[in-house]
Amino acid sequence: MTLPSISEQKAILQGCLNNINHQSNLMKQCLNENNLLQGLKHCSNFLNELRTNQLSPKQYYEMYILIFDSLESLSNHLLTSHNSKVQKLKKRQQQQQQKEPGSVNTSFDNTTSPFLSDLYELVQYSGNIIPRLYMMIVIGTTYMATSEAPTKEIMKDMIEMCHGVQHPIRGLFLRYYLSQRTKHLLPFSNSIDFNETIEFLIANFIEMNKLWVRLQHQGHSSERELRYRERKELKILVGSNLVRLSQIIDDYKGNKDENYSSIVFYKTKIFPTITEQIIQCRDHLAQSYLIDVLIQIFPDDFHFATLENLLNNVFINLHPLLKKSELISTLIDRFITYNKFQSDLATEVDEKLAVTDDIKESKETQSHEQVEGEAEHFNVDVDELFTIFWNFYLRLYESDPELPMEEHSTILQFYIKLSLVYDPKNFRNLDTIYKFATENLITSDKESSDNEELWLQLLVVPIRYFKSVKDLFNLPFFHEFYLKLTNKSYQKQISLEIINKFLGISTNDELLDISPPTTDEFEYEYLTTTDEIDGIFKYLLVLIKDSQQQQLNTAKNLGIIKTIKVNNGDNGLITQEFLDIQEKFCKIIHLIENPVDPFKNLSNLMYARRKYLNKNSQNIIYTYPTLINKILYKLKIIGYMSLKLKKRNPKVDYSNQDLLITTNFKNVSIIIDELYQHHQQYSSDLILKLYLNAATIADQLKQESLAYELFNQCFIVYEENLILSSHQYNYYHHINPHDSLGGGSLPYQSILLIGNKLINSRYFNKENYESLITKLTLYGSKLLKKQDQCRSVYYCAHLWWWCENLLPPGEKSPTVNEVKAEEVSEAKTEKQPEEKVETSEDKTDEAQNADKQDDAEPEEDVDVEAGEEVEEDEESLYRDDKRVLECLQKALRVADSCMDPYLSLKLFIEILNRCLIFNVYGNALIDSRYINGLIDLITTNIDNLKTDDNEAAFNIDINDAANNGVEEDTDKEAKLFRQSRNLFDRTLSYIRDQQINENRFEGIIV
Amino acid sequence: MLTLAIGDLYIPERSVDIPSKFRKLLSPNPNSIPSNNKISEVICLGNIINSNDILKFLYNLSNSFHLVKGEFDDSQILSQQLLAISNKDKPIPLHNVIVHDNLRIGFTNGYQIVPKNDPLALSNVARELDVDILIWGGTHKVEAYTLDGRFFINPGSATGAYTFDWPEQDDAQDIEDESDLLTNSIDVEVLNEVIESDAIIPSFCLLDTQGSTCTLYIYTYLGGEVKVDKVTYTKE
Amino acid sequence: MSIFFKAPLDIDIRLDNEDTRKHVEVKTPHGRMEKLPIFKDGESVKGQVTIRTKEGRKIEHFGVKVQLFGSIETNIDGLITSEFLSLATELAAPSILSHPETYPFEFKNVEKQYESYRGKNARLRYYLKVVVSRKSSSEITREKELWVYQYITPPPPTSSITATVSKGNNNNNHNHNHNPVQTPPTTPSKDGNQTVKMDVGIEDCLHIEFEYSKSRFSLKDVIIGRIYFLLVRLKIKHMELSLIRRETVGSAPNQITDSETVVRFEIMDGAPVKGEAIPIRLFLGGYDLTPTYRDVNKKFSTRTYLSLVLIDEDARRYFKQSEIILYRDS
């Protein structure tokens, strides 16, 4: 059977349609003229078109539709004429009865029905089977629609006679017509009728399926694909029978038969017949489609009741190439939807009850019972369900060793989903799956490692679904299975999934088509025990140990992954991906938390470091700072707590806790040291900061010796690595030296950092404090560049002049206490280390002083006023006006020694501003006289530079275009000069403002 | 014109993320760029640490992103990350100045100011930069005040990252006297007190600048709720 | 014929109750339809003959008689007529007719052995013939044909035949032990009321079995049956059932057989597969069928054959015929 070409087919179809329309119109005309026999002839004529062999199923369907409508009009006509005949008869009867009231009329039944039943016989003379059967059906069903028809006989006859059409397409449409026409006429008012109707539908289904399957084998074998496609187009015709079946079952309510149960009926009657047919047809398409329909069409309860059979007797026996996983997935999806629907229902009920609860609290118990009643309704035993599925899987596994791994993977994935949705807390079932997979599916040979991607999903699904990552702890075989993945990158993917889940990073990916119970706000879970740490970190170890290197190489080769240079590019390249993972690690460290037991928390952090975090030096640099900061913070909390307790209960001995704190500080410094060992060369500035933090905390916690030692560590780091930072950190080298905030060198920055920490330390005794600040100032004075020297020295001046108390109320700083006690007696001995600075300063100092300290007289007045303001605080603040002055003097000398006059000028102005601060803060030595001297100095310098400037400008005018480079240069200088003068102007106007508004700076001449 | 000032995030070093309510508030359309069409400029005061994610988040908020280096930032990594996001190779400065109408706004992380956080030192910086508004950070405490005719803004830490500075001193504390003599077990109450007194409240600021006036909106996140305060500054 | 000769007499034969008697329409050899009264075997033939003279003339005759004939005409080598029945009654003695005269007649309980039949090469007819003898010219005759049906009381009651007769579930579990080769039909038993089963096939190609409810059918009957496909290797396109009437005249070697397909009826569309059972239902009442006549007076027979035809995709036809007995049912 070869079909004509497409264009020919179109022409043929058009011809058919035209003829149908034509004949159909003729038929209607005849019917209007009450010429029934002629009408039937036309009907038969257009039905003859359905005998064609030359159209595709789609085109045939088009024709079918047209014919269907025409036949409907015939049916309507017959029905109306039937009814009018009945009417007439009734009338005549009534008249007869009126005439002869006594006689009982018997001819009623005999005379009404024959009209249609005669027609039913008449059309059977039609010589061709297709028109004959269509006419039989249209008349038969019309007859069925009347009240006195022998419905069941007609049904049986029609379905029996349909056997005559064995041509697949024509047969399918014919039987579809039968099913469409009978749709609303099937009797099911009592159990006998119901049973026969069911038989009718099943019979039609079976025959249609046979025809459908047979279509595959029609025609030449080269058209197999075409046939397959055609069959797909026709599948709905077959499926419609099952739909109808399901509706009938649904509609039939048992009719007084109390023992009737639709589930039982389905289980004993429908299911076996249908599934047998599905198995018997041994057709791939039919099986996959019909099983799908079966699953979709019938209610879930039915499937629960027949599940075991469906799996073990049906699925197992299907076409070996049919993907069982698809069927399983449909089925499980169905169950999952069911579950979701039921639980939605339950919550709705809950909500409703909640409302009523509010109103009538007394009825609380009653309504709770109701809830339970509702809940029972969908109480499916997960274990039982799972066991059935699981046994099926085992059978499948044994019966089909060739089953592809994709199938295994998909099926197990759906099992996991099922278990998760029905009972997320049921870990036994999940673990069964992982156990089996670990032991049977995953092997270390080559082939299986190719399949590993499949297994990934098995592991990912529960991670995403679980409410808590910690649920994984209940699945010992999850980890076993995870370990069996030989491809590290898959392990990493899983590990990342775990991290993401833990951190609440949503991976919006269509993979998880079941959505876990949603929570509005993500709440972090804490790892509070070492077991929990182990539970999570055992998955993270692969990311720690097996990081970076080979990944980077492949990336290089492919040139895909963007890299980031670290350590100024000296053999330092990392990927952003690596950084991202490190970032996540750090976040996990934050989740090692125990809000109620900081001691435990500390030991856990230490545990995590020892066991996991120190496994790879690459990671250490990115994870340790977090770890160290976290430990320090916890120490801070513990320390403050301990201080508070001590204060409250002075008699109690807290040495135990003290010891603990000391130990932990030592531990911290060991950790910092470990980081230092690994990353000394490139990350010493970071390490310095960590030490500084530790030192700060130690000081706050009154651990003076620890704090002192930690500051010393800072100096060691400084001396060992930062003092000569030629190899690193040239990031801000291009910065303009005029810019006081711009940066400067790394050692300069380090000094500022240390300085800022020292300024805020309060619990050193004076001796230690001064030794530290003196040392720092000395470092500052030895920096390479003049501007760095100058600035660090004037900044260091602040170390001798505290402005804030910082301590808790009632606390006194030991630094200050000693000042009081020692100032009188031991001041001399302290001077020793400082003198080094002083002596070097003094030489130039005197020269400068000669210029500036001309009028020192008004100093006293200012001092008194300022003194009064700060009187109360002064006691608790460490202040040494002389040392401040010394520092400023030193800064002036350095500024003066600059080769660049513009830079000198800028630095002078900066020092002036610094002096203003000290003046406000009440340093008696930085008085108006001193400041006036400084202003004079600056003014003189400006004047000097002005002439230079003018000269330069003049020179440029002469040289004009000849010397562009010079022009730019001097231009730049001019700009700097202008900026400095502007700053100076702003400073002066600030002074003026303050004089007016705040009564400050009295005596300063602007 | 709205400008966001935000800083001291410390992700991941001291904090996991900014509060999700802040995220939603700042980025109403997370999938478009810019993700907030009301904010015209973002000023970040540094201490982002290595979180590319949060950098991207801040960068995508508006069409203009200004970043200064924070104390703990690794300028090398940060600048390369920013390069990858923005395709513009610019060094990350320690301070910067932008001009809105009549207002010059300077900003810096402030860790290189000695003494850190000292009002006079800050005033000095403002004078040097010749700005009307100085935004600084590094203290994790949100504050805003006018001094000597200039406006000083510290937007605090958007994540509430902890610091190692001295805790804020609360005078009214420690009057109660409990005779709880348990030595080695932890007194949860005391623990909580300590944690509370040391807690940092997540915050950021929005500057609405117009002419010579800046209206500052201070957003804080306390007890799961976002609170907004308003301060207005007008340049004389 | 005599009408055209302007015979001086009008002869009119009227049967009793002719108006109410059942008639049958049959085709004349000229193709026209004529209506004939129906008589049964053993039924008396009764009526009147009326003779009128034309235009009041007086006609002398030598006597009037009425005859009843039964004859068979065959056409093998020319027309041969043989009578198997001949009855006569004198109606009037020789006299002169001047007024119309009416003579009643009656043949009592005439045995009519055969049915009337008009086939292609054979005819069987019954007719009345009135002869008025005259001395000079030839006699004046008048004929009137009767149509005789022989009703056979139906054999022990079969299932009542309605429009929805189909009975019996088509269970496919027939155990067939037949040879796949062609086998003759099982001869219908005398009463012909048993089901007829046939098992036919082409070796390794087709094997079917068919079954009719019986082999004797009344003319208003329905043929019911089914066809089982036991082996199908042919590419069948469709299947038909036809009824063939076969008339045989004369005896061997001078025998002429004529076949005519009376009914052609498609019973299957498309190719069945092994195990299919195709139902057969053919209403006979609507067709013009002839009961089975066997060796009517050793002159001719008509038989009806049921033929099952399979047509394959290459339009080859495979068929199997079997005779069915038709009879007239009252």
C-alpha cells in the first residue's frame, strides 16, 4: 500500500470532502421531503468515501469529522420523526380508549419501535461493509436513545458486527464512531447493565488496540517510521475508551449494592483485562501510551490497590525495550501530586479549623478529631508503598541484567522523590536505595565511571529536598555511595550542593520538579557538635584537599576560566571559582556555632581546623582569617562574660576560666603562626592585622602579658616582612606623595594600623605601653620616604595623647594609674628608651624652635581654659604633652628636610592641622604661640614659592611651545601649589570660624 | 538624587550575608541591571573581603559604583574581581570625592585616619579633601552628625559584622546584683548580656541630595525589622 | 394473441375471489412485469368463464371446455414442452351463442406437483385454457396463467429471526484438528438444520474455517455465521459473500447450466490476523431468490450456492462455494 504523493492526497481529500458535502446536502433535502429511503441512499453514498485507502490518518480524520456531523443530522431527523410517530400513536390510542374505554390496547409497543428497528435491518442490505456499519451505528444508537429500545442487544450487535472491519485506520475510526455515539447512552442503572457496559467498553478497547497495533505492520517495511508517526496521531482514539471506562466507574455508584466498591471492581475486573491486553499486544508504542493513560485516567486509590500487580505482573512483562523508568516516573509523579493535593487539602481544613478554633475554643478537641479524620483519608503507608516499589526494582534488577544504567538511575531517582515527598523523615527507605546502589550499581571500572553523571542526581535530589542538611546524617550509605564516585569533580558537585543547601543558596534549576515544603525565611542551622562537623565536613574534604591545581591547568588549556593574579602574579593564579568555594567554606565556619556555649564552640572550631581546614595550604590563606576572627570573637565574648562575673561575684575563683582564656589565646597565636608559616612572604600584612586584632582583644580582657606579647609579634612581622616590602604590595606606589590619605608604602600603612590599635589599648601598665609606642614611633621615623616618616611621626604623637576613655564605667586604666604613681618617683628611669628618639630629634629641633617659639607667653591662658574642659577625664587619660610636642617637632624637621619644596609646604600645612587638633584637645605646649610660628613658617614658604612660581610661569612664557614636558611638569607643580594654598586658606578660615563660634584658638593670628 | 552608602560587609570573614530584608529592599528587581532604578550611585566603603557575589550585587544596584579600599580588602583580588564585573581597569583608591549639585561628598574607609574615628581627625580629613559631606566607615556603628558646618556620615556595617573594638559603654548596666555562684557552668544570662552589648546592628544609609541639602535616611535592621531614620543637612 | 385477430367472441376467465387473492409479480420474457394469482398445491381452481359475442352476432359452436395444464418448457436444442398435468371440463354442449353466457367451473383439489418457475432455459407454468370449438374456422381459446407456490412447512422451529439475531459469543478457542488442505463440506443432513462447518485453506498460506448456522433456509431467512481465520499469510483486502443461482436444464450430456450471482455482499474490509472471527449476517428476504428445485420432472434444477470470496491486494480472488437449500416458507 503506497500512498499517493502529498499534493495528490490533498486533491483526493478535497474531492472526497466535496462529494461528502454534496451527498450530505442531498440527503438533508430528501429528509426534509420525508423521502427517507432516498436519503439513506445519499447517506450511503457519502459514507462510501470512508472506504478510501489513499489518505493519511489526519486527512481521514478530517473526512470523519465532516461525516460525523452529517450523520448527526440524520440521527436528529430520525429521532424527531420517531417521536412524532410516537405522539401520533399515543393520540390515536387515547382516542381509541375514549371510544372503547373497556378495551386494552396492545398494539402500542409493536407499532412504535419497528420504525427504527426496521430501518436497522434495512440498512444491513447495504453491500459495502463500511457504509453498512456506519448506518447501523447511527440508527442503532438513535434507537438506543429512545425509551423502548432493546439497548443491550443493539450494543452487542453493533460491537459484534464491527469485527467485519479489519482495516486498521477504517476500523479504528469506525469503532471510535461507535464509542462516540454510545457515549451517553450506555446503561448502568443496575449492576447487570453496568457489567455489560463495562464489557462493551473493554471489548471495544481491545479491538481498537489490536487494530492500532496492527497498523504498524501495514505497508512496506521502509515506511515503519511513517507508520509509527501515524499511529501516534491516532493514539487518542484508543485511549478514549479507557477514559470512558474510568468515567463510567466513577459515575456508577453501586446502585444499592452495599458491597460494591469501585476499587475492588477495578482491581478484579478492569485492571486484569486491560493490562493483559496491554501486555499481549507486545507493542512498544501501545504499551507506553496505554500504561500512561491507565495511570493518568484512573484515580490514585485504584493504583494504590493494584500497585503490586501493576509493577510485578505488568511492568515486568512489558516490551523489553520499553523504558520502565518512564512508567515508574509517571506513576510516582501521580502519587506525588496526590500527596500534595491531599496535604493542601489538609492544610486548608486546618486553616478553616483554626478560624473556628478562635471563635469557639471550647470545641477545640472536637475539631481536632475532625482534622485527624481528614488526615486519615490520605494515610498511605509509605513503608508499604516503598516496599512494593522496591521489590519490583529488585526483580527488575535480577530479571534484566542488560538494563541500562540510565534506567536504574532514573527509577531510583523517582523512588527517592517518592520517599521524600511522602515522608521526608523516613531515612530507612532512602538508605536502602543508597545501600543497594553502593553495593550493586557502582563499580570502579571504566564503564561505570562514565555513568557517574547519572548517579549525581541520586545524591542531589535529597540534598535539595531535605529541610535540613543534617538529615543527611541519617543516611550512612549516602556517604558510602558518595565515596564510590571516582570522578572527583562529581564529588565536588555534590559537596557544593551540600554547602549551598547549608547556606540557603537556592539553586533554581528545573531538576527538582518536586518542591520541598517552602519556608519564608531561610534560617541557618548551626553545627554544634563535632559529630555534626564531621557529618558535613566529610563531604567538604574533597573541596579542601583536592582543590585548584589540576583544575586550573585544564582551564588554562581551554582558556575558559578566568583567573585572578595574586601575589603580584609571582606564580600566583587562582580562579574565581576557587575563591567562591573558599567564600562558602568561610561561611560554613560561621555556622560552627553554639550560641549558648562559647567554650564548646571554641573547641569545635579548633577541631574543625585540626581535622579539616589545615589540609591544604592553598586553602589556609582564605579560610584561616575567618577561623581566627571567629575564635577571637568568641574569646572576646567569653572574656567579657568572665569579667562581668568576676565583678559580680568577687569572691569566686575564676582562675579556671582565666586559664581557659589564656590557653585559647595561645591557640589563636599558634593558628596565626601556622598561617604565617605558610604565607609569610605574601600575606604578612594580613597576618599583622590578625595579630593586631588578637592583641586588641587581649588588652580589652586585661590579659596584659598576652597583649604585650601579641604586639611584639606584630613588630616581628613588621620587621621580618613589612619593613622592606620591595617585592610586594606596590599597588599604591603610584599615589601622589602630596596626598596624605592616599596610601603610601606598606610599612607606613602598617605603622598606622598598629598605631590605631595602640591608641585604643587601655590595660597596659605605663612602662609597657610606652615601650610599645616608643618603638612604633621609632619605626615610623625610620621609614624610607620623607613624607611617610613625617606623617607617621605626627600620627604617632597621638599615642601620647588619649582623647577617649573607652573603659567601662568605674574602670581605671593602669597606664594612667602608673603615671600618677610613677610620675613623681620613677619618671627618670622610663626615659631611657625614648631618649634615642629625642636625641636625634633635638639637634634639628633647636634650630626650628629658635624660629617658632618666639612668643610663648599666652600659652598659660589657653591651658587653663582647655584644662577645665577636660578636667574630669584627664585623670583616666594617658597624656604627655612634651612627647607630643617632640613628635610634632620631629615631623617638622622631616618636612623641612624634603627636597621638594611643594611637598615640604604640604607637610607643614598637615602638621599645622595636626597641631590644631592637639590644641583643641588641650595640649598646653601646642599653644597659639607655637601655632602662630607655624603659620608664619607656612606663609613664608608660600611667599618664597610664589616668586618661584611666577618665575617659572615667566620662563614658560619665553620658551612657549618648545618645552612641553617642562610645561606640564611646572603645571603640575603649580597645581599642587595651588592645592596646598587652598588647603592652607581653608585651615585659616577654619581657625577663624572656631574663634568666632567656639571660642577656640584664642591668640592665633590669621 | 539617591546615593547609597554602604560598607564593612566582611563577607565571608565575619558574616555570612547581609540580611535578606536588606537585599530585597536594596534590589527590588534582582534579575535586571540595574537592579534598583531609584538609586543613582553606590558608594561602598570597603571591607567587602573576597565575596565576588556581594561585589556583583553592589555593582549591579545602580549605574555608578564607587569603591574605596577597606582595611581588610585585598586590593589585588578586589580590583581584578571588579575588572571582571565591570570591564574597567581602575585601581581601587583609598578615598574619593564626588560632586552632587552644590555638595562635595568625600568618602573613605577611614582605617588610615589616626586616631581612627576621632571627630577632629575626621574634620581634618574633610578639610583636606574640601568636602561638605564626609562618609567614612570602619567602626560598624552607624552615625551621622554635623561638625564645623560639615556633615559626617558613617553608614555602619550592612551585615552587622562584629568588630574587635571596644564595645559601646552603657552606663545603666550592672546595677543588678545576682548571687549566682555557679563557677564553671555558663551563665546564659550573662552570656546574652555580653553578646547583646557587643552586637552590631546591620545598617546602611541613603543620601538624597538636592542643591545644597542632603537628606539622610538611615536604615537599621533590628529584631527582624527594618527601621528608617531621617537626618537632614543643609550646607550654609 | 387471439385478441389481435378480432375474434368474434370475448372469453373472460375469472377466478373466485381473484381480487383478494395474493398475487405475485413476475417478469415476462419481454421484460415486463405481470401480476399473477398465487395457488397452492392441492388447492381447487374455481371460477367462471364468461363468453360474449361481439356486436350482438350469433355464433355457433361445437362446445366449450375449460382445461388446466401444468407444463415444462425447456430450451436446449429448441423449445420442448412437456405437460405433466392436464385436466378438462366441458362447460357447454354445441349450440348457438347470441347472449353472453357464464359457466362456472371447478377443478377440485388439484395436485400441483411443482412450483411455477421462469428461468433462463426452463419454464414451468400452470394455466387455464378455455376452448370454444367451431366447425369451420379454428377454435377460439383463451389462457390464464396461475402461479403456484409450494409452501413447505418449516422444519422443527428454528430460532425466531429478528433484526438482532446474532447470538453466540465468538470465542476463539476452537480446537481444530482438520487438515489444512481442502476438505469437502460436511453434507448437510436431511433436515438441513445442523450448523455447517467448513475448513478450507491453501497450504501454508491461508487457513480459515467457516460456520453457518444451518444449510436450509427459508427465503425470508437470515444467513448467520462466522469465519475464523486460523492462518493468514495472504494480504487480504476484503471478503465477500455471494449467492449464486444455478439452473441446470436437461440431462447429461445435453445439459445446459446457467449461473447468476444474485447477491454480492461485503462482509470484511481489510486484512484480518490469525485468530480473528468475522461475523456473517445476510438477510435473504430482500432478494429475489428461488427455492431449490431438484430435477423437476427430470427436466431441470435450480440450486443456490453460497460463495465466500477473498480478494487479495493483487485482486486475486479465492473462493469457496457450498450449496444451501432454500425453501418457501409460508
